[in-house]
Amino acid sequence: MPSAAGALRTPEIESAFPASSRQAIDGALETLRGRKVAWAAMPLLEKIDLLRELRRSFAGIADAWVAACQRAEGLPSDEARGGEEWIAGPYFVLRNLRLLQQSLTSISVHGAPRIPGPVRRLEDGRATAQVFPGDLYDRLFYPGLTAEVWMQPGVTPENLAEHQAVAYREELPRGKVALVLSAGNVSSIGPMDALYKLFVDNEVVVFKTHKVNDYLGPLLERGLRPLVEGGFLRVVYGGVEEGAYLCSHPVVDTIHITGSDKTHDAIVFGAGAEGARAKAERRPRLAKPVSSELGNVSPVIVVPGTWSADDIAYHAENVATMLANNAGFNCNAARVLVLHRGWSQREQFLAAVRDVLRQVPPRRAYYPGAADRFASFLAAHPDATRIGEPGEGELPWALAELDPESRDDIAFTTEAFCSFFGAVALPASGAADFVQRAVAFCNERLWGTLNATLIVHPQSLAVPEVGTAFERGIADLRYGTVAINHWAAIGYGLVVTPWGAYPGHPQHDIRSGSGIVHNTLMFSRVEKGVVRAPFRARPKPAWFALHRTAHQLLRRLTFFEADPAPWKLPAIFALALQG
């Protein structure tokens, strides 16, 4: 076992570019101020043409984008594990552009984006709409997977259309300037946040890069060149000082941030003791709207059942992937496995998870502060199992046994944002009782409301009382995305589904944030997205940690999103079956 000291020496990231000057920022904002009304009033057919151009221009920088991320994060380009940069970057952005083009086309013809599946009424009268699959390609690439968007109370099947594409209903658009404060961990987050503000909220965007991945700034400007040339998007660089200047700038009308709740509070209330007082007194220093996505202690609820050896192996890789992907630097990474204490296969399952992680090489801990965070979690859980032999600048994987009776365990109250997670075993009289207890535990004890995953065998669901408890659990979970049998990151990746916290957090208790992104069908007043997948997907999902052809497969899927064509399918399926 490597020493803790050796495992915890990780580098900090320096910005690749000097900060933009105040003069440059003012100039960028002045350009946007002059173009905001033109953007808001632009005819739909012109925006549709613009999206076609954007798909071509972003596809043109996809190879360079992925290569830059692989170099920065220490991933080999010629091995399967390097493939995650394709799906985390250009694949999602190009899918987003394609779906936005479809929605604007539908608005131009029908007045609202087309909902591809049925709209139904929940027991309390509100609407839920099936948004996935949207076409034949969705069915081919994600067999058996469906997704619904559940609306907030008051949105019914009868008035659902009134809650779509609201920004396109203004008779006299005034236009707004949005500030997007980019994230540094996943390369698609910032561009997709900018696209949401542009095409769903109908606002022009000043995009501030994050120092961790600001090397992507010039590529972003090239990939979104039609927006830059039109004066609808500007990219600026810098850190805290530049971000604060932008937030308080009178030209900026709205703000969207992906980051931590601490960063949100510093923006909304101010830093230090004065900011803490303002937060306690509920006196925000900013009057402008701030939307945000701020992380989560993401639970994975495993419903007990009788699983085969293949079932255990599949979901051990499924769960291990939820931690190992992106070295654990994901807001949707698995943080707490919630298991039934009496499940006869619990130890066998956890052993299988550890076995998978032993096959995943330790990763460069490229995100600032990872070493300190990892050390703080190990200090609270010195008996945690450390897996792998990390080299310089790398961290091992770590899995800890957690006490469900603990009220202040750091693993329950703080997002690790590194290669650490834990497992908690809850007592229950049976599977139905476990589901009820697990949902209550997640809602009441774990910090955040962004996403939750449930894994359940179909034979368990066939038991009437378990099936009823499970459906009630889906409804009761207070998370913005609830995914069944797939990692909840699928709610991010489908793009048509909304991504964000469960609604209702006030600014002084923001938790996982406020507002949503992605949401290409442009719903307002969303409660949650619910994604359902088969217990075992075939072929193996391309993002699984031990997938053998991911680097080749995901590159082909990315360029398929840029320009779908049937002739591209045989090569994609051949690689998928080799995974």
C-alpha cells in the first residue's frame, strides 16, 4: 500500500492565459450590449441556420479539443480510458446543438418544441412528459431507455404548452446580457451553459473561463465562431477579481455559475465576515438573477434482490465508473452507496466494486485542492480501503464504511470532489421498507439535491409491495435528476432532460443551486427528470470504466452527432459490440 504522503502530492493548476483587462472586459460587454436586442429579436429561421453553422464549426475543433483535455488530465489518446474526453466534451456539445436546432424548427412550425412521447397526468394532477427517446437513433444507441420530465404543481397536461419556450413569447424583446462563469472539471459544462442562455433564455453571453481549463478558450471561440462574429458571445479570462468585476458590472443582467455553494455565496452575499453576516440577515448584495449548479453528495441506492454473478459484475463496474470517471471530479460522482444491511449479497457486491477499481489506473489529481480534500476524508475515515498504487500527482481510489447513525460525517455533509466515496448499510425489514428508509436517508441526511441513482432488479420490482414502494420513492426523492439502473449523469448527457437542483432552494440556503440548463424542449417550472434504463444495458455503455473501445467508439459517436447518417452506423455498432 502506498504511503499517504506519496499519494497526496498533487500539483496545482496555473492559468494558461493572463487575465483580461478591465478595458477588454468593458469592450466585450459593450459589444454584447449593442447586440442583445438584435439577438432576442432574430427570426427563428436565422437562428436555425446559425445552429447548422455551429454544428460544423464545433465539429471542426473536436479533435483538438479532446487532445487538449487529454494532455491536461494525463490521459492517453490511444487507450480506451482516454475516450471519456470525447463524451465529456464535444459529444455533449454537438448533441446539444442538434437538439436545439430541432426545437427551434418545431417552434417555427408549431409554436413550441415537439414533445416526442406521451404527456400524462400524475396522481396530484400535474403533468409529466416523456422526452426520450426522440428518434430512431436514440432508440438504437440507448435501447430500452426512457426519460420523463416531471413538472411542478400547477403545470397540467392542459397548460403544459404555455410553459415551453417562454423566452420566445415576448412581443417586444428587450434583450439581456448573461454572464456564464464556467466550470473547470468537465469541458462541455461551460459551452452548454452558454448555449442554454443563448438559445433557451434568448440572452447574449459573456463567458468567463475557469483557470483549470482556460486553455480551451481559443478553441471555444473557434468552435462557436458564428456567435463570436455576430457579436453574441464574448470569451474573457481571469480569476476571482475578474469574476467579481463581471458580476457587479451594470451591463450584466443575469448570471449563471457552475461551481460550489461557497462561490455562489461570495457572489450573492459577499466574502468574509461581512458576507457571512449578509447571508445570515438575508441581504444579497446583487439584485440581478443568479442561477447555479453547485454539486451534490450523490447517492446510489441499491435495492436488495437475488442477483446473478453477471448482475453483480455489471453493476460493480457501473458503480465503480460513477467514481472513477474524470478522476472523481464530477458533481454527479457516486459519493454514498446506500445498501440494505441484511442483503445477503452486500459484501459480495462491495468486493466486486473494489475489484473493478483495482483494474482502473489511478488518475492525475488535476483539480485544485484534491489532495487536501482527500486527506480530510481519510482523516475522518482512516480505515477506508485505498485501492491502486498512485504515482506522483495521482490519488488512489478510496472506499469507506460509513455509520448511518452519524449525524455529522463529512461523507454525508460535504462533497468530496476527489477519488473518495463511502458505503452505508441501513437496517430494514425487507426490500420495500429499505426503499422507504433509503429515500428518507438521502433526503434528510445527505447534502445536496442534484441527482440520485437507484439500482433495482426487475424481479424485485415484480413483487407488488416493492414495486409500489419503488415508484413512491421516485416521487419522494428531492433531487433534480433521478435515474434508475444508469448512472444519474445520464440526465446530464441526454441533454434533452433538464439538469439542475431540485427546485425551491432560497439564496441563503442554496445547496445544489437554482434553475436548470440543457432542457432543449425549453420547459419552465420543472421539478425533476426521471430516467429509466434496463437493469443491464447491452451492449455495455461506452462510458463504463473497463470498456475496451471507448476512445474509438466515442469519437465516432461524436461525429455522428455532428452529422447523423445511416451509413455511419455499422462501424459504430461494431465497436460497441467489442466493448
